[in-house]
Amino acid sequence: MSDSLQGGAELAHGAAAEFREVFGRIKAEVGRVMVGQDDVVDGVLTALLAGGHVLLEGVPGLGKTMLVSSLGRAVDLSFSRIQFTPDMMPADVRGTSVLVEGEGGGHELQFEEGPIVAHLVLADEINRATPKTQSALLEAMQERQVTVGKRTIVLEEPFCVMATQNPVEQEGTYPLPEAQLDRFLFKLIVGYPREDEYGAILDRTTGDVQVELQNVSSAAEVRKLRHTARQVPVPEHARTFAVRLVMATQPGSDYAPGIVNQFVTLGSSPRGAQALLLGAKVRALLAGRFAVACEDIRAVAPAVLRHRVLLGFQARAEGVTADSVVDEVLKTVQAPQEAAR
């Protein structure tokens, strides 16, 4: 066995068990409020422990905001919620200097941190803010810091932005630019509940009993699990598969299928490959594997790539969606065979 896979085996027998236990503990606590949506909950937790941000898309009333706020209560993290509106300014996100009265009766400027300075930030209805305000998140999401004038605030880890948006409402909304979308590790689609889930939803939301969530994890534990996830090795054949999937979304590449060359204007950047490996590392740990497998990469590919594929007008006219493009890419790109040991 290679040194990297041997390290993965040692990891799986130790820290991986703790990783799975904490993941299950947090999910169970969030599940006391959330009904169903297992794939979405798994995706949100995977992104948190992989060190990435999440964009949740779904019509109103499906529990997107409740999911993120519940996660903030289940894990002992500083939590803030930003309700985006068209009249919101960047200073409302980053913070600004305000004039306050000093002890001697005079006045002085004092900087007040904005809601972006927190461990877990819920950016609710992010596409309702103007591009100028949306861009206030870019530096924080990529650099883990906020610059206001000559002041730079380093954001404490773990830092995670979880944003929500409505996919159908157009009036008064501003679609996120590609540079902003690329900062999200995952884009998760929140669908309607099943018929057998409505009973539990109604019982929890129309009854007299209020569920009080408990802190079942901490910021220090999340930082530790993020470090554990980073240690999972990636064999060469899995890395190659991730690279080819990303290249297959790029028009004109050697791996691009016909649907990409015909309908896609821009494909995934290298951040897509990074996101594939980070998400796959968490999934490998949860499955008890010693290293990332191609099936782990394939499983996280839709959430990683759907928002990194920019479709042209012809695609919209013919009803081609980003998900259908990603599905075709996954069918076309074959996983390389694992090298013989």
C-alpha cells in the first residue's frame, strides 16, 4: 500500500470514527426541527465540515432559513442573519464607523462590525440585493477577511456563508454574477416534501410544543473536523476523474460532450475541481473509506457543478438546464481505472 493510502488507513481507524459520530450528532439535533430533506441537510453539513459556503435554492416555505438557523443553534457558533433587500448597502454587511459620545462629553468615530463578522452567516434571499451589496461578501467568502477603509478584520474560523434564493421570482431580484457563484462550494436544490412528511411538519409548526435545540458541537470541534477532512488522501485516478469532469463542462475541451459544446457558454473554473475533492473527502470519511473514491466525486458533482455551468440563450429556449448538462457530463466521462498495486 502506498504511503498516502497507508496514512488514510490510519486516519480511518481513528479520527474518521469521531468525524462520523459528530456529523451524526449534529444531523440528529437539526432533525429535531427539520422534517425530511436528508440530502440537503447532508449537503449543508458536508460543506460546513469541508470549509465551504452553500447556496440553497428553493421556493418559499420549504425550510431553507429554518435549516441554517437550526444548524447555528445545534453547533455553538456565533450566528448572524442578513435579510437582503434592494436598498441594503455594503456597509450594512461589512460594518461602518459611527459617531458616539465619549466619556468626556466629546464625540468620536467608533467602528461597528457588520453581521458578516460571525462564524455562520445566513444570507437570506441574497439575490434581492444589488450587485454592489452582493460584492461585499466576495472578500469575506474568499479571503476570510473584511476590509473597510484602512481597517482589515480577519474572520475567525470556522467561517461559513449559507445563502438562500428563490428560483422563480424575478421582479426585484438581481441574479448572482459568476464570480459570486464560484465562491460557493455547493448549490443545493430544496424540493417539496413528500406526502408522508406533511404530518410531522404540521405537528411541529401548528402545535403548542416548542423544540429547543441544544449545542451538540462547538467551533473548536468543527475546526478539528475540517483538519481531519483535509487529511484524507486522494489517489491519482480519483484526482484525474475530478479534473476531467471539470474540463468536460468547458466548451471545446477534449472531454466536453456535444451538449456542452452546443449549449454552454462558460464551464467550471479550477475551483470546481477543488470543491469536488473537498466534498468527496467528507463523503469518504462518512462512508468509512481510507481514501477518496471516484464514486465520492460522482456523488457530490451535481451540487458542485450545477452553478458553475453558464448556459446560453439557446439552452434556455430549448429547456436545457444546468442539471441536465451535468448529468450528461457524468454519463460521458468515465472514471479512470485504479492503478494496480
